[in-house]
Amino acid sequence: MKAREWDSVVLTVDVPGAFRDNIPKGTTGVVIEAYEQPTEGYAVDVSIPDESSLSGFQYDNVILYPDQFDVVPTDSP
């Protein structure tokens, strides 16, 4: 498995979103669930910058495949 639950990730490609047309490459997120069957995939909550939103972000949950993101390294041992 490329990632584990609660890993931070960054998208390496644009992906279709549930609430908007596309979630852009470079968007960050957190792995919420990891799947091995029927194929490796990850449910990821993403934070999309949006100046028109009160919080400054819109949020979405997408299923990603290993070739669509990189895991963000952590500083902890």
C-alpha cells in the first residue's frame, strides 16, 4: 500500500470532484480510508482553496489511485 490512514497527500494530477468539475493538481488532503480490493484505492478528504468561502476553503472527498498523489513526508520519527 502506498499510503496509510491519516497520511497527508498532495494530488499530482487534476481529478474529478463530487462537488466541482475538477480538483486541481497540487491540492492537499488526508487519507481517510485505504482499500486493497478490488483494486488499491484511497478515500481522501481534500481542502480546495476558495476565496469566496467564509473558511477560505471548499472540501470534497474523492477516491484516488496510487498514481494520482504523493504522500507528504512527516517530520516525526
